[in-house]
Amino acid sequence: MSPDRASRRLPVVITLIVGLMLSIMPLADSVQPFRPDWLALLVIFWAMQLPRTWSVGFAWIIGIVLDVSYGTLLGQHALALCLVAFVTVRFHLLMRVFPLSQLTMTAFALLALYQFILFWINGVAGVSAPAVTYWGPVILHDELADTEDTVGPYAIDATISARSGLAATAPQLYW
């Protein structure tokens, strides 16, 4: 592999390693069900940005690593991430031109699909878990990414600030 190709893959690999670390990092029991699905979000992002090199096969490998690290059924997260990556790659050209609010709802739908597949596989295997375990991360993503009144790269930060009472207004752009 040439050094140029290795340098292009480095940001993807680093973000996936950080996402895996955030996914398996221990949290308090009260906030554990609301942990965002970092690797699912990264699969959506990289499959949308680089659909020819980082798509379904890469999602399968990431899913197997996630299954091993969580100790769940082997292939459970792999199948769910593959379906999310497939839908993302299939509609990546359309998703790139979506406005921010529509892209947020699309990411919400993809995360809901991801959690539904996990819910379905666990149901078939007879594994029971509270509903908040499946739907908590999806609802949290929707709350954090509700950015209709914000603009620019500070959309999530402005939404969190507005919801916490730190800032009452969204950033303004003047042309």
C-alpha cells in the first residue's frame, strides 16, 4: 500500500477507534441506556462521504468487532450496520443535498432501523432487555440533533446551549 493511500485511510481508522472506545467506555447505570450509537453514526458518515471504499464490507468488520467487544450474539451488530450502510450508500447522492433538518430525520430513521434490527435479532434469540435500551440512543440523537433554528457548524452546540438555558438565541449570519 502506498503512503498516499495509507494517509487517506488514517482519519477513518482513527475515528473508528475513537468511536469504538466511546462505545465500550463504562458509564453509570442511569445513563448507560442513553449512550449514542457512535459506530452507527460513523458508519453513516463514512458511507455517505466515501461510498466506494467504506461501505457494507467495512460495516460488517466494524459490526463483528462491536459484537466481540460487547459480548453479544456474533453477527448481530454486523447485520444491523450492514443494512444501515447499504441504505446510506444507496441514497448517498440524495442525502448529500438534503437540508440539515431533513438529514437529521434521515439519520434518525437510519438509527431507528439499526435499533429495530438489534431488537428483532434479540427477540428471535430470546434475549430480553428493557425498551429504553433500544430506543434511548435514537431518542437522544433526535433531541441533540433537533437543529431547525441553528446554522453552521455550531448547530449541535447551539441546540444544547439553548436547551440548557445557557443561550436564548441561535447564532445569526449576516450576508
